[in-house]
Amino acid sequence: MKYLVALIAGLLVGATVFGLGIIYNPFLSKQGLSPLAVTDAPTITLAFSAVATESIAYSNDGESNVAPHPDKVLQLWEQTVRQTSAMATVLRDGRNQTAGIGIKISSAADETDFLSGRALFNSIWYVYLPGRGALFIEETENYWEYLRDIVVPGYRSSGNIWAGSWLGNTTVGPGALGTAKVTGGSGEFTGAEMLGVESLSVRAWKADKGVVAAEGRLIIELPADTLADASTEDR
């Protein structure tokens, strides 16, 4: 009997060490500085609330800890979209004024590999800025650092909560420099090919609700010959 207990204890310890090794693997380096943080080109910065209840509408499969909003919104429970979330939100400019509306759809990527620090999602944005035009954003996002730095510590805390200050870029592609692909759809952006980066700033997270205090940000690099409107220009 004692050998069985020792075996079980050894397996539990081994599993724990293995899990901690994956989460805190020192060879999984943090994502570097975004190339758009040092660009000399004109950029647009658009902020939005990353809290589901503060969006216009948010939906998923209905079984996630992040509940759809509002309560009667249709849920994405069909098999083909069960790992997909959709959000419509108000976008604000650098002066915190309403700049437009954004619709984001994200799906879990098959390339996810926790052993290599990849918690990947394939995401698309449709951004409409009244008076200026529309943009389409295609990106691959990696939420590994978010899971490691916020979700895991949150579940390990006595109250299943996390509070602090966390800021990170979620965009890792499809651009070679870890940027999103942005295509102009109408207005002054028609036909333009641009780069973009999405970032997330989190202040509080709860196991039963997800993020409860967080803001997202889109930075879009405009073509050099495009004059950004003063109300949304970042630089």
C-alpha cells in the first residue's frame, strides 16, 4: 500500500512540476517592443473597453466564464463556432472622444501549443470611422503572457481574483515583425495596405467573470502620404 501511495504522490508532484515548468519556462521570452511604438509614420490610436459588459454586444458559446452581453444576445453554441467570440464596441480617440465603432471576431487557433508558449487566436476587426472610412484588420494574437501573468495567479489566489497593472501586445502576426495586416475598405483608406498592433491593459480579473477592469488599444500605421485627422492622430 505504501508503494501505491508513494507512486501516486510522485505522479502528483511530477505533474505539478511539469505544469509549473511550462508556465514559468525561462526560455519562453517576453514579446519585444512593438515596431509601431517607434515608427515615424502617422498613426491612428483607437481605444476600447475590453470588459464584455461595457461593450455594445458580446457573445460566445455561453459556457465561458465571460457571459454574453446583453443577457438575451444570441450565443455561438453551434459546433463550428463554439470556440469563437464576437464583440461590437465603441472606439475612442486620443482625446477620449467617440471615433467610431469596431466589430471583432476571434477564434481559437489550431496552432496553439502551450509547450512553446503559444495560446493563439485568429482575429479580425471591422473598424468604421464616420467621415473617414472603414478598415479591415487581420491578426494572429497570442494570449500566453496574459494567461501566465493574470489567469494562473488569479486562480491560485484565495479569492480567485487578480488585481494589478498589466500591459502587453497581443498581436504576433501575420506580419513578419509581429504586426497585423490592415486593409483600407472605404473613404480615405480605400485600397491602402497598412500595419497594426493590438494591445491590452488589465487592472482587475475575476475567475467567474474574466476581466472586470481592462482597456484595449489598436494602433494603425497609416501610409506616409496619408494625413491623419487631428482627432485620432497619435503622432
